[in-house]
Amino acid sequence: MNGGSGTPPSEPRREVVCADAIPWLRERGRIAGACAVTSLPDVSETGLALPAWRHWFLDTVQRVVDAVPDESAAVFFQSDIKRDGAWIDKGGLVVRAAEDAGARVLFHKIICRRQPGLLTLGRPGFTHLIAVSRALRCPDALPIPDVITDPGRQPWVRAMGIRAAAHAVRFARDQVRASLVLDPFCGVGTVLAVANALGLDALGVERSTKRCAQAQTLAVTAGEL
């Protein structure tokens, strides 16, 4: 946010709320100027049984879509999981829940978690990057590769890579024209740090006090973007 004439631009702001994201989203309601960029927790992180987690996941995608204006977007990073001998397509769950919330897919990209061509045993070698919106249409020319082969440094084992996050945040800044990036499951703050580095205010929610403290201070360099 820029100051008045002759005033240097202020530093992008970062707020991290230590709370459970679901009641926080319910109480906060729609956030003006926000674009959501987030990764919902896996079943192993929630303590829920698989059927309950699936219901929770679908409901939470809709809550994230509801948290941003209709003319904005929600961007999800999600990796598939394998349970009881079957794969669960979390990208498909995102699309299903978004459509139920009245949103449509703007783009669906793939982020490589492993070098292409390598075998992975029980873990996917890729992550879905999916943007949805109720009112926006996908631009004809979108400067995001269909396959992102270099996700960048991961500040935490479950964090998205910095370069991958930068693709999503640039979309929020340049295509959505958002003034704020919202991550209701911010972890150690990768998305928040990338948003600040790219000139946007950031708002995160995290229930772990340890990760909240990390999310307040995590920084990325221009070379990592």
C-alpha cells in the first residue's frame, strides 16, 4: 500500500493469527481484497478417520472459496495420498468442492516434487496447483507453466516450494489484482513470506504456536523467487 505524494511506499504487512482455521474462517467471513493461496492439511495431520476427513476437506475448500470476494480466487496446493491400497485424488476433491460452492476452475497445473522420470514408492511425485473463482475467467495468456519442474526451497518438510508459491502469488497480484494474500493453513509461513517479497500484504492462520512464531519471521530472498 503506497503512501501519499512524496511518501515512500510502506513495507507489506504480515499478520499471523494463532487459531483453528475453521472457526476463524466462519467468524471472519468474506475478506475484501483477498486472494487465498493455501494447502489444506492431510488426513494424517487432522487426527480424523478417512471418511470424516474427506467430508472435512470438501467443506473446508468451500469455506476458503467463501472467504474471498466472488471476483477474486482461491489457489490450492494439494498432493494425492494413498490409503488402504487406493489413491485419493485431492485435486479432484478440490474441483468437486469448488464447483459445489459455485466456483469454476481457472487453471490446473502440476508441480514436480521429484525429478521427472523417477519412480516413487507410495508417495506422489507431483502436487496439484489449482485456482478457482466464482466470477473470474482464466486469462488467455497465463505466465505459469503447465508443469513446474523446480518448486524451489521448502522451508519445512510439508511446506510448498518457494518458487511454486511465487507462481500462485504472482497470479494473485497480477491477474486477480488482490491487495492481500490469505493462507488459513499457513504452517511456517512460506506463502506469507513470498507474498511480502512480491509486495503484497499477507494474513495467515496457524494453530501451532511454534509454527506461528516461525511464520512471523520467515523471509525469502529475491533470488529464490
